[in-house]
Amino acid sequence: MSCQKETNEGDGPEAVNFAVETGDSQLPYFMISVPEVIQNEPKVAADLKVYLNRAEVHDTPIGIEYRGSTSYRMSDKKSYGIETWDVGGADAAYQFLDYAEEEDYILMGHVFRAADFNIFDPTLMHHYIGYELYRKMGRYAAKSTYIDLEINGNYMGAYLFMEKLKRDKNRIDIAKLEPTDTAAEDITGGYILKIDKTAGGDVAGNMPLAYYDTNWGDDAKYSANISFRSDYDIYKQPLNFPAFGEPYHPQQFLETYFLYEYPKAAEITADQKNYIQGYIHDFETALITDDFTSEGRTYTNYIDLDSFVDFFIINEITGNVDGYRLSTYLHKDRGQKLKMGPIWDLNIGYNKQGRVPYDDWIANYNRYVSQDAWMVPFWWPRLLEDPIFKAALKSRWQTLRAGTLSTAQVLGLVNGTAAYLQDNGAIERNYQKWVGIPVDYPLAVSELSSYLENRLQWMDQTIGGF
């Protein structure tokens, strides 16, 4: 396959040049022209054209930047954040393909660096499969579409075009929270929190691009401005040392931090911080102190138990070793209980890291990994001690396994997605661009299917014994 520009016959008056031969591929083709060097922050001006079947269907100004922290450092195939702009450079909602109108999107790459033999997801399906399954469970996950990406005449590979997680009626659908919303009912929502590393503009915006290749210390620069700490450690004990210590201090593994995702750290008020911090504290205290041998529960006054069950199921099916402890979203709508989700970032899922055996819960991560800087909060092992949580999990699991999460449905999604990518030449194009690590694609798909089949069977046996 040639990586030289080819002329494709379009429907318009002029032919279009693609950086790679696409044949009759059904994947949308995204062509970005950016005159400046792309930075980690801020976004720089660019133009995006989108083609379907070689015909131009979209043309809009955008801002573009690199995204990701660990994945940025470890991969030559970068991911990008884009924002649709008007001609004056202000953000402006735009409707792509069959997506709802919005302005914030992500072009998600797949970690690949031949020099270090880094390849997290040879199937290119880790994110897509998990998000699709979560949607089929009736939950919101970022809408995702496979595309071919070209930047400044260079083919970049097969990517996922996806929604950025944010408050929006078509994304995380919670009430808008204004700084003036401080009355008793108004202040109850909406909020979006994230358990994650600190990154990018949180702690080190507008630095030279080379800075972000090695800025590991920025991953744990928590502060009261952008986050708050749980009052309890991973063993359910009150924390007795100050929050916001130096990155990677010896006791960091005991801590869980919640980042303010919405309202943003620069916009959330002191009263609103106090409210959501107090809400999390009250939930955690109830979860610790409830007597699970009795019929009554108080922790369920604070959380939507069904959302916790579904979040547990999707993280466990996908073997998401980042689950619960990183890239973990929570949200609370006005007048409602705390909910988990949406699911996010599955690139090292599906047992590719081997940190937790396939026949144990990812929630038991702390048993296998000693003093990781980011450990699983006590919530999940504690919930697995509760007969009420386990009964809800068993009931939901049996319902899902009878349909949405049947082995046939799950493996059908894997095989159907793989066939779509192969039939449209996306795998061939991607791995002729990204070379140096041998990829046996049919074998990688088979291994993914085998993992899921074995995982589903183990979960059947284990949950069936509850």
C-alpha cells in the first residue's frame, strides 16, 4: 500500500487527495490542516474536513491539542482533543455525522511505540467494545466511531472519533450548576467528579511540548483548588496526615482524591465544594459504619445502587485494571443520589496488564499490587461484603446475561467489529503506518474473545454463588 497522496474521485467539482489509499472503505476520513505546531495546551487553530465515501460532508474550523498523560508519554500514535470553532476562534457547537450537536470531541489513538515495544491494544477495540456494552446496558458512554485520520498530508492511522465526557443533555445529563446556586435544593447538583491523576492544564498548562514527555511528577499534584481528598484510607481508617503532599510521597497509596470536573475548579464556589465534599464524607462514613448483618442500610441513602452495580459489572467484564482508581467518573444530579459513570479509558483492560488474575475481581486490585500510587478505594471491597449489594448484582447479572450480555451477544460484537475494520482495510492501513511491533490481528481478536468468554463464565460461577 502506498502512503503517497492518491487522487480519489469525489462528488464535487474537484477531486480530493487522501494521504493513503482507502479504496471503497466505509470509514469516515478526517483531514486536518493545521499551520502551527500542535501543543499539549492551548489548542491551536486548524481546519477539519470530513469525507464519507470520498465525498466531503463537513468542513469547520477547530482548535486542536494533544491529550492524555501516560498515553501521551508512552505512545508515538498520539491522541487529540478538538473543539469546533467559529471563524473568529470562539467555540461553536457543530453536528458531525449522526452525533448530537456539541463542540468538544476526542480523536483517540491506540498506544503504540515500537522503540519501547509498547502496544496496549492490538485489536483497536478495547475502548469501543466496552463503551458499546455499557450503552447496551442502558447507560451513557461516549459515542464512538472508527475513522481514518490525516494531519497535514500525513496518514496517522485508524482512530476513534468520540464524544468528550462533559455535562450536556446528550452526554452526562445533569442540571447546570451556577455560582449563584447555593440554596438548599439548588446546591445539590449537578456535579461531576473524577478519580484520576492530575494532568495538563490542571497543574502545568502552556509548557513547551517536550516538557510533557517526562512530567511524571505532575500526575499527582493535587491541591485544594482542583480537588479534595477522602477522609478515609483504602483500609477504611481515618487519614491522620495532611492532604496535598508532594507527588509520590510514601503514604500516597493510602489516599483517594476527587477532581472537580463540573463545575470546573475555576468556577465551583466554596459553598458548592463544601456541599459535595460533605456528601462524599457522609456516604463513606455510612458505608463503613453500616451493619451488614442487619436489614437496614444508610449508605444507600446516598448512592444510586443500580448505577454502582452496572459500573462494577462493566469494569469487571472488561478487566479494567484502571477501573475504580483512575479515569473513574461519578456524577450527582440536583435532588438525586450519587451515580457512578460513565465508563472511560479501557486501553489497558481485558487482562493485557496481567496485574489481577482473570478469576478474581478487579476490585481486589490492592491484593495483587502493593502500594501503587493509585489504589482502589475501599468502597468496592466493602460493597462486596454487603449481601444487599451482592443480591442486586446477582439479579442484574442474571437479567443481562439472558440478553444484552449473553456470550453470543458479546462475542458477536467483538467479531462483528473486527470484521468491519478488516473488511474496510482499516487494520491493514493502520499497521502499515505503525510498524516495528509484529501484530497477528486474527490472533489478537481470538485472544480478546477468549478472555471475554472465560471472564463471563467465571463471573457466572462466582455471582451465581452469592
